[in-house]
Amino acid sequence: MQRSIMEKLIDWKNSPYRKPLILKGVRQVGKTWILKEFGRLYYQNVAYFNFDENEEFKQFFDTTKNVSRILQNLTMASGQSIKPEKTLIIFDEIQDCPQVINSLKYFCENTPQYHICCAGSLLGIALAKPASFPVGKVNFLQIDPMTFDEFLLANSDNNLASYLSSINSIEPIPDAFFNPLVEKLKMYFVTGGMPESVLMWTQARNRELMQETLSAILEAYERDFAKHPSVSQYPKISMIWKSLPSQLARENKKFLYKVVKNGARAREYEDALQWLVDARLVHKVYRCNKLGLPMAAYDDLSAFKLYCVDVGLLRCLSQLSPSAFGEGNRLFSEFKGALTENFVLQSLISQFEVVPRYWSQLNPPHEVDFLIQRENDIFPIEVKSDTNIKSASLKKIKELFPDQIKLRIRFSLENLKLDNDLLNIPLFLADHTDRLIGIALEHIGKIATRENPNNKQST
């Protein structure tokens, strides 16, 4: 499988400022595979150490902070060869190994010639603990579920993936590409982006195995919930997790604790919710009171929406059968378009550094699904699950904040087009949002310059 994160790993390898790397990501998202593949392709050899399979390796880090001694002990115990610059050293399953994490400081300071990558499940939880941590001595990368573009490549639809990457103007997409891409996107909603699930479909073409894979991943997550240090939090984490489909099935998708359990209060469940956020199993999208920078300064901390880490896992968690793939556009519109919103959010998070927000007002009621920050501009985004593209909220937010909004964005099953300042992006192009915004802004800027050549507009 081709993963775009490989390019970032290569940049890390070649950087003169390289530090030990911590690769974060949820269970079974492909952390170990991508690191081993990276080592196979770009190093002479790989030295792999799994601290879950070989707990005795932890002792080498407990007894000394001398990096040379640690590596000597690891080499002798495992029989693996370690050469500076030539070997990729992989420390796997380090989430329960604080001494291993702390040792990265000394690898960084004393032996920068060794290339070290670390991975582990629930690392977001481990790194959030108030333990000794090598601040400023490590690099971080985040690996998320496979994108739709990566799914196309895994499915041998290289021509479709190449076409999407080649789009350099805002004009309608021919039916010869548009219709197949819609069908492929439906399948992606079924499989999601977890690599094993994608493999079961793209290689084995086995829908039952694909469904079993997703169910097994959900079961593994349930077992992880029990790893919370407070036993009392386990059922709360599980209840929040299982409430996701119900939360997203409502017209107003604002997270409500009473949907988790009647009479539930925020203070009783906030620790459990934060555990899921730190584990990156859910994405927390805050309501933004106004359009200003930085967006975090205008967060309404009492109002937020929760989305699942992967659209395929959300479908499976919702017990929506894969057979919905063959029922027109049902997958896009099922339970108030929740799968579609979840898919778009996944795409946005991987492209923009600032986590998206959403905007709403009560009187009269209006809500814009997402706000994204691109450089120093904020763009409102509306997600439509089919071809019904009417949106009073996009019009309203433009009326309220005319000077802050250069471009409004709508995702739908309509074709690619730009109507004045409204950019319609077909759902299957969500992975290219950042690039399409740039193209649209350049086009708007050229029109403004032609209309008023004495007042050139910067885009």
C-alpha cells in the first residue's frame, strides 16, 4: 500500500535537525508496517524491538542511561545488527515504557548518528501523563487512517487517483471520471481507511472478512478502554464511544451528555471523554463564537461535536450493513449525513494544521458544519450528503462576516464549480481541499484585478 506519510519519513531521515521520531496513531492504523517498510526501502537494515513481546528489553533502560550500553545490550540480546546512519532502529509498543521514552533525550543529545523511530498504541494517553518526557528532544508524526486517494491506489485505480491530482482549474469533471469516483467513494465509506479493512476488500474482495476486520478493531478498542488508570472510567468511556452514532444522527449534532445516559453530567464524564480525545479515537470540534484569529480564542468550550477517527469504523459501530453500498446514495445520507460529515472532517484534519471548528447561532437558527483556518484566512464549510445543495447558513455567515470571508465552500455530489465566492467541491475531492481553495482564490483575484486594475487584490 502507498501511504503519503512515507514522504514525511524521508524528509525526517534527510533532515540535518533530525531527532528521535515518535509516530502516533490509533491501534491498527499501520504504524509498525509503515516504519518497517520505510526501513526496508531506505536503510541497509532494520533493528526492531517490541517491548510488549519482549518485556525483558525494558530492563536495559532501567539500569542505565548510557546509550552505547543500551544499544550493546539490545544487540547482544536480539542478535540484530545496529550501524550508525545505516540502520533504522524501531522501538515498538513503548506506551507503557516511560524509561524508553525518557531515553530518547540521551539518544538525541549524545548519539544523533543513530536513526530511531518509536511507535505504540495509546501513545497520546501515555504522553499526556505527567511523567518525565524529553521535551524538545523528539520529532512527532501522526499517521491517520488511509485517505480516499490512498484507497484508490490500493484498489489499483491509479488512473482515477492521478486524475484527481492533475486537476488544476475549477471546471466540471467529465462523467467518465465523476461517476466511477462516486461509486469508489461509496465503497470507501464501507471499508473506511483502516489498512487491514482496505486490504480485505482491495485484495481479497471479501466483504465478510472486511466486516469482521472492522468488528475486531472495535473489540480491540473496547479492551483498550479498560486500560484507563481509574476502573470507574471504563464504562463511561465505553458509553460515550457507543453513543457516537446517536449523537451524529440528530439534526443538531452538538454533543449531549444526556444521550450517553439519562441524567449524565459533564463533570462526571469529562475525564472519560478526554481519554478518547487523547487516544485520538474521536475528534472534538468546538463551536466558534465568531470568525477571528486565532480560532481557539473564540471557542465555546461548552459546545462541541464529536466525530469518529474513521468513517468505516463509524459505519460498523452504527451497525449499518455494507449492503447499503448498493442502495443509491443511502450511504451518503444515512442518519442525517453523519458518515459524509465524518469523512470530510477526516480529510480536513489531515490537510490543515489548525483543528476545524463549527459555527452556529440560535435566533434565527443557523449552523455551518466546519470552519477551517488556511494561513491567515477562515473559510466556512457546508457538507451536503447528496445533490440538495441549498444552504441558508452559508449565506447568513457571509452576511454577518463579509470582510472575513473570501470564499465559501460546499461539499456535495454536485460537480466542481465556482459561483462567485461559493466553491462547490465534489465529495470525492475532499483530500484536495487545500489545493482547490488556492486555485479558487487565484481565480477570484484575477477577476478582481480585471474589474479594477488600479486596486489589485492579494489572494
